[in-house]
Amino acid sequence: MNHPARALTRLVGSAAIAALLTVAGLPGAWAGQQQYEPLSASVQAALRGAVSDRAPIRPVFASHALQDHWLSEMSQLLAKRIPDTRYRRDLLLSVHYEATRAGLDPQLVLGLIQVESNFRKYAVSSAGARGYMQIMPFWAKLLGEGEDNLFHLRTNLRYGCTILRHYLDIEKGDLFRALGRYNGSLGKAEYPNLVRAAWRRWAYQPPPELTTAANLADARP
């Protein structure tokens, strides 16, 4: 499967992205709606299993130092939107865990949340999509018990990451099309461009001293 980042070559240039990103600052401005599509029994069962797993959150970092550095960098970017330090940390660790668990870049998921809800936990779109990752209620009936609280932090992230992973799989790694499906705007460039621009804002590069053999010796199991 192609790495999702390769699909970004299909998107527009930096000037257009910068213009679109201005719009992304509006809370929920680009929240759309995932479209209901019939799923095979095997796919539905796999997705339901992915959503129902409630194992404790254990984000995987190469070392404790790298985890602390990532949290510090991301926390600074998120501080204005979420002032509460403890909740901000919980959100970031949950995003990292759920994204990594689904085989997604945590920075991509942060960018998607920025565009979808501008980090508003109780955001609701005109179509009824809910929470950070703007999940349509039909998913709770299709994959959960029908009563899952889509405003709950981890539940919302679990659904969102599982759904985006599903769309990437059926689109064979094509991020442009997967994002279009996620937003209910397949074939249109505006939403994928906004997510790409936000993804860049959340880009993370660990300092070399945190990726040395000495620090890797501190790796989590």
C-alpha cells in the first residue's frame, strides 16, 4: 500500500493552501458528513471489533524523553484552543494512541481535527456530525451498541481514526480520495487541501539528541 503522504502530490500549491487555511480557523467551517455505504459482513465485523476494543491507552514512543518532547511541542500549539493543561495532555496522548493504533500519522489526525471542529469537543455540524472528528451518528448504530457517546473524547477519536483508516484501505492508500470520503466531498479538492495545510502546521521533527542509541535504550515495550 502506498504511504498516504504520497497522495499529497495531487493537491494544490502552497499559495492556494495558505488561502484555504484562513478559512480553517473558523470552528467547524468545513465539517461535512460521512456518507452511509453498505458494508460487507466481514468489513463491518472488523470495524466493529476495532471500535469496541477498550484496552488502556499506551502511546508508543521510542523513549520517555521523546514522549515528553512531543507532548511539550504539541501542547504549545494547542494551548490557546484548550487552556486546561491536564485535559490537553489527555487529548494529545489519546490522539497519538488512536492514530498510531489505526496506522495513521498522529500529526495528520491533529490537522484533521483542526479543520473538522477546530478542537471543539461538542461541535455539531449542520448535518449532525459530532465532536472533535465530526462523526455521523449512523456509525454508532452500525459499529457500536447504538448508544456510544460520540462526544466522549476517546470514543470520538476511536471512531474517527477507524473510519479514516477504512477509507484509506478502500481507496488503496489514496489520501486525497480518503479525505474526500471522510468529509462527504469525494472528488472535491477544498477539504483535502485544508487538511494538508493543517497537517503541515502540526508537523513534528524530533531533535537528533532524542533519537540516539542512548535514548532508544529507554524505549517502552
